Amino acid sequence: MPKIQAATVAEHRALQHRALLDAARELLASGAPDAPSLSAVAQRAGLARSSVYQYFRSREDLLEAVIADMFPRWSNFVAQRMDSAPTAAEQVLAYADANLELVAQGEHAVMRGLAMAAPGATLAESSSVLHEQLRVPLIDALARSGATEPQHMAELIQAVVRTGSQMIENGVPPDGVRNLVDELLAPYLYAAGKPRPGE
């Protein structure tokens, strides 16, 4: 087992725990149908297989830990990008762009791997929580931008983001996809709060 430099035993354990989670994420993103086995995760992290059981009781326990680690990070990343945008319209654009950036970074590949590997109920519940966490600020930003039906518009924007995600995963350059999504959404968002002719 490799020595991990840390000042305390607690820090050492935290580093090993992180190494195992990162190894599991990499294996899930690889798309292997049986990933990640505990032995494969241990090997990827450079640890003995027996070491994994100090942190995770089973493969299912490991997958639940990956979900618990990944989904809040995704939600927080999108929320931070939205919070840094100065207007409601730009917050919506930031929402779409942040999600596509995460896909380009490989996060969606991890989620797809989880869908194949994780217990259905566990993943479904966590996915529902994540989507609700993302949906609420999106609807709020749409309402403030002047959208007449923000909940329905949020569903349409989600569909655009899903399509953009698929394009990135199919090999279309991420920057090009992000630019196309911005080109599609920006005219609507900047015009949403303005009165229509004759109103």
C-alpha cells in the first residue's frame, strides 16, 4: 500500500477515502458494464483490496458514497455560476453553460456509469433531489427575466441542455455546443422582459 503523506491519521484516512472515490468515478466514466468492482477501485487507487473495506462495506456502499459526493458538487457548481451572473437572463444562460461545462469535464459520463451500476432506487432518489435543486433557481431566474410560463420554459431549457449534452458526448466540440446554446437562448431571454408589439 502506498504511503500517503498526511499530518494526522484522520487526514491520511480522508486522503485515502478521496482517492477511492476518485478511482470509482474514473471507472464509472469509462463505461465498463460491471464497473466499479472493489478490487478494480483498489487497484486504480493504488491500494490493497483489503483497504477498501476500511471505508466501504460493499460495492453498493461505495456507489452510494459516489452519489453522495457527486450530486452536491454538481448542484453547487451550477449555483455558484448562476450567483455570479449579474442579471436574471444571464443567470439562465449561466445555468445552461455550467451544466454543459460539467458534461465536457466528464461528470455526465460518471452519472451515466452510475445509472448502469447503482441500485435503481438509490440513484433515482438522488437524481430527483439533484434535478429539484437545479430546477428551483432556474425557474426563479426565468420568472425574474420576464418569462410568462417559467416552469414550462424551464422544461424546454432542460431539453436544450440535454440535447447539447448528447452532442458533446457524441464528439461535437464543447465550446461550439456551448456557443450554439447561448446563441439559441440569449435572444429569447434578453427579449422576455420587453413588451411585445401592440401590448
